[in-house]
Amino acid sequence: MQDYEEDSMHCVRCQGFMIAIQMKDVSSQDTVFGWRCLLCGEATDPGIEANRQRHSLPIRSRARVPGSPAAGRVKGAG
């Protein structure tokens, strides 16, 4: 999880300045403290960070890139 004490001043998305904010937890209506970037609007809190870490990184696309050797081959030709 992100360390809010050390990384609280810079946005991970744009490196902009972040300010402390209060948000409402949708499920419980509790007040949650987090951070919002003044430049890009990125908002984060401990719950958002935990959810991001639970999801795995996307699988790299296996699409053929135009101009690559495999992209020019036609199936059955040869």
C-alpha cells in the first residue's frame, strides 16, 4: 500500500501537488481521508490503493504489430 506520510505531496499519475481531502465511503457512509491532485484530479485513499494492488497487471497484447515479420505472412501461403 502507498505510504501516505512520504508520498503525499506528489501524484503518481502526473507528479502534481496533492492535497489531503475527506471522502465518503459509498458502502458505509464513513468518512475516509485521502489525497487529490490539484493538476489532474487523481484521487486516492487506502481503499483505492488496496483495490489496485488486488488486481493483476493487464496481459501484454499478443496482437501482431504492422511491419513485423509475422504480420506479413498469410496463412496457407508458402
